[in-house]
Amino acid sequence: MDTKQLLGAIVATIVKIAVAAAVIIIVFRLAIGAYNFGYSVFADIPVSSGEGRTVSVVVSENQDEKELAKTLEQKGLIKDANVFYVYYRFSDYKGKLKAGTYELSTAMTAEEMLAVMGGSSTEEEQ
């Protein structure tokens, strides 16, 4: 085997190892991201503990649920609009949110906020 073939074989092996390592790192990071997202959806942890901060939220008749999630995130009631939206899509409140003005707290979980906006709570103002 001459030197060029030997160097070519070594370089090819190094490239294969580098590609395999890159794939492993990407898969590992994706798995961690998926786990964290799933944990956020199913753990349903409020933004703050204790009393929290009360914020008034208006839900309009034709408001998209993604827009509502973004509004809740902007007002500091939830940490991630995407997590809230996924939680909503898998909840019993899907399609049951009612238009109105609601007083929500940073100490409320997503489930509690959906209960209020879905009419299952007495904290609703209209």
C-alpha cells in the first residue's frame, strides 16, 4: 500500500468518525429538548409560587388559541406559549374556551387557567 492510499484511508476513517459523532450529538440534543418539552407540558408548573401576580386577560370571540397562548406568555402568566398550546390541545377544554375578561394569576397552572376561561370556575368576569 503506498502512502497516498494510507493517508486517504486514514482521512476517510476520521471523516466517518466525525460524522458519526456529529449525528450522536444532534440526536442527544434533540432527545433532551423533547424530554424538556414533554416535561413542561405534563408537569404543569405555575410561573410563580405563593400568591402570584394577578393579570387581566381578554379573550375575544374569534381569538385563535395560539394567539391566546402568545398573549399569556407576553403577560408573564406562562413560560412558553408552545407548551401551553400543546397542553390546551390535549386537555378537556379544547374548543370550550369562552370569550370574556378573566383575572388570571402567575400562581395558576395551565389547567387552572383553562378551567377559568372554559367557564368551570367562579373567577370569571363578563
